[in-house]
Amino acid sequence: MAEKLEATFVFEKDTNRWARRFTEETTDGGPPVIGFLYVQQWALKQLAGGHLPERLRVVVTLGE
């Protein structure tokens, strides 16, 4: 069993409700793990020092 899942996302578009939509990049031709990801712009700016990033990497782990 895998300990974690990792996915890379690329910016697709800004939404009307102050979020950014990202699309998952797949490298092996298999199905995406998550697909699409919406993140609030204020949170991205806080994380990235004031700018909006074009790419994200997400790590998914199980809570205990």
C-alpha cells in the first residue's frame, strides 16, 4: 500500500469567485489521481509570497 499520493497541477483559469482552477498533469498516461483542483487566490498569494503560481504539487496522506 502506498504511503502517499503525489500530483502536479498546472494553472487552467481564474474563476469568477476568486479561485484558481488547476488541472492535474499525468505523466504515465494513466488516469488522474484528483483531476481538477480549486484553490482560493488569497491562500495562494499567502503561500507564494504575494504572487499567483502557475504550478502546484499536492501530496495526499491519510490522517491517523
